[in-house]
Amino acid sequence: MISRRTIQIEQSVLEEVKMRENRAVIALSGGADSATMLYLAIATCHEVHAISVNYGQRHKKELECAKALCQELNIKHTIIDFDLTQFGGSPLVDFSMGVPAQADMKQATTVVPYRNSFIILLAAAYAKANNLNTIYIGATYEDLANYEDCRPVFFDAFENAARLGGTIHDLKIDTPFIDMTKERIIQLGHHRLSVPYEKTWTCYEGGDEPCMQCDACRERMEAFRLNGIYDPLISEDNWNAYIQNIEKNKYRKVEVKKNER
């Protein structure tokens, strides 16, 4: 059930982006957050383009999803090659490193150094070349803890730098999800925007099926669970097992608390 506060939050997001005649480029990874951003932009902007960056990521399947989404929506989509494997520093671009499970509590090790900074810079160049004035980035509230280049102070500084370094003096970096959890984003996408999440990809592993263990998978699955809907990328058996495991853990915690009294 959607709360009144949730509806107010979603409505404020929609109204904020409608106030300006946005000609936008979306940084589209192909994941759930950026796909929701794409559908939000289509609903509120006057013109929409999308770019995706092939930076050598392990999970290239996300690029296929981004391409398919744009083809279905008839959105101009450009995939930019920008190799970050030569720097390494993250299992997403260094295949000799293993992708940690969420239980390992090592999400910070998956951060690709300055990846988002490079993506925004490429988006700014694209905006300049195509007479666009807005860059949409799907940074979320959960990103703030580990991604230095996904924080409001960074986006404000980068926006000023991009304006100084170019001729789009009204260029805006828009991050309407920056104060929203992934739970709220899925809620917005599912109930208001009808985002086809079955056509997105989130898992850091490069397999055919989601690993269900990496931090990206777990955050996504939890967002769907909290909305009372299942993740369409997960098989019914695996989803039921996931829910049952959560219920078992809740029961164990209750028993531990009882024993401590």
C-alpha cells in the first residue's frame, strides 16, 4: 500500500522537473535506478537523449538492456567506449578480483575510481554537442555512503565547473533521486511510471542470471520486497527461498531478544 507521504514525495519529484524546459541527456546504465530515471525524464522533459558508457565493466549485460530500453521507447541512444580497465582498482573492471557478497561488507571495494565523474563529463560533452541543457544522473540516497562522486556537494561543484568549461551557461545536473531510497524509486517506477524492470540489469557479476549475493543484487531485491512485489529477474523458486530466509532471520532475532530478557 502506498502511503500519503510517498505520493507527496513522488509528486514533488515530478513537479520539480516540470518547472524547467529540460532538453536532457540521461546517463543510462541499464539498471533499475537509471531506467526509472529514463521513464521519469520521458514523462517530464521536452527532449530526451540517453548515453551509456562501455568502460570495460564485468556486467556488460547492462549495456544490452540500456540499448533495448531506448529502442523500445524510440530514444536516441549512444554507447560511448571509455576504457577504465587500464586503471583497475575495482572488481567491476579488474577481473582478477572477486566480486564480494553483501555479507562480506566490502561494498567500497567495488567502487570504480572516478567512474561517475567521467560519465558526467562525457554527458556534458554530449549535451554541448546536441544543444541540451540538462544531465540526469540516477544517484540515490544509498549511494552517498560509498560513492564520493555521488554526493550533492560534488554535483554542485561539477555543475559549476562544466558551466565554466563550456558555453552551456544554464547547464544543470539533475539528481531527483538523491534523497530517495531504492525502495521509493522502485515504488515510483512500478506504480507511477510503469517501468519494465524485467528489461533491466543490476548484478555486478557477468552471468546469465543474477547472483543474488552481490550488494547490487541484494539492494535491488530488498527494494522490490519492501514494495510487496517480486524482482522479475529472479526465478519464482529463488525468490520464495529469499523471502523465506528473511523470515527465518527475523524469527531468530526475535528469539535472541527473548532469551536476553
